[in-house]
Amino acid sequence: MNQPECGTCKVPLLETEYGTLVCGYCGIEDFRHVLYHHSCMHTYCVPIHSTTTYTRLKRFKKYLNRSSMSQSKNSVPRATWDYLMQNAPYTGPRDIVRTLKKAPKTVKKKCYDSLPLLVHSLCPDIHVPRLSENEKYRAIQLFMVLDRAYKNGEPFVSYLFALEYILKLIERDDVLNYLNKISCSKRRRAYTGRLNRIFSSKNQEAV
């Protein structure tokens, strides 16, 4: 059976571990696939698939999508929402981050990577910028250049810093105000030097 494509992005859909098809770029999910006989072991059986393989690209896509609010509100735990609502109102993203840093142990997931969604929901007067699908595609292509450069087993760059750096490359600095960033100046200098070398003009020609 030919792998169906996303009607919007025109890229092959990926099969999830529970039998649906999802677009890796825009996140649209097709639940009809779970009803096909070939996606199940037998009648009335939940589809069984091998565990999804971890890749750097998948993790980067998660951060990239969340930078553009391509996620459900349910991806942020109820305890986190309740805590933030109890301490409202907020003046902007930095105010929300400061509040999250003071959260009690009962708030197990602070969801800093969901900051754009938090600002959009808790600061209705603030317009949070979003990335277009074309910009997401360009960001992913640049990350693939970065991923290929780390091939000698050395520790990988911070995904948050990689996202920040790549957003600058595609000239979407406006998004950076709504992202949580690493604050260690030593790490930032080291990462900047390494990524500057990777994204030289020679490497960018391959994108």
C-alpha cells in the first residue's frame, strides 16, 4: 500500500504507534487509518507497533512546533495551568518564567518549552508571532545540517540554543522573545562558536 500524503504539506504521513497517520510538519492526524485491517493484528485488537526510535530531528521538531504553538493545551498538565492561573495576571513571557521558577514541587512539569502557548493563553493582549509552514521547513533543513555535523560522539548542542540560533538564521528573531533560553554565558559562547563554524557559507550551500 502506498503511503498517503498530507493534503496540505504534500509530504508522506507517518504512522504512529497506535495506528493513526500524522504529518510531521503541520501535525494533522488521520484517525481513519486505525480502522484498516492491515494496521491491526486481528479483529478488535489495538494496533501493536514497535517503540518509536528516538532521533534528534524528532526532538527538534517538538521544540520547533511548540515555538509556534502547534500543540494542544492538554500537553501542559492541569497542575501547571492551575498554578499559573492562581498567580495571574502576567505582563509577558518573562513574568510567566519567573512565576514558573517559583513553582512548588507539586508542579512537576513547568513546560518552559510551551512558553508561547502560555503567553497566548495568559496574556490575551499580547500577540505571539507564529512561524509559517515554509519557515518550519527551512528550520528543519538547517537543523539537519547541524545534526550531520555531530557525528563523532561528542555531546550535542542544547536544543533550545539550536532553535534560537536557527530562528535567527531564517530571520525570525521576533519569536525569540517568547522562548525560554539558556542563560549560562560560557555555554552560549561555546555553542555560538561551534554553530558559526558549522553554518559557514560552504555548509549552507548544502541546505
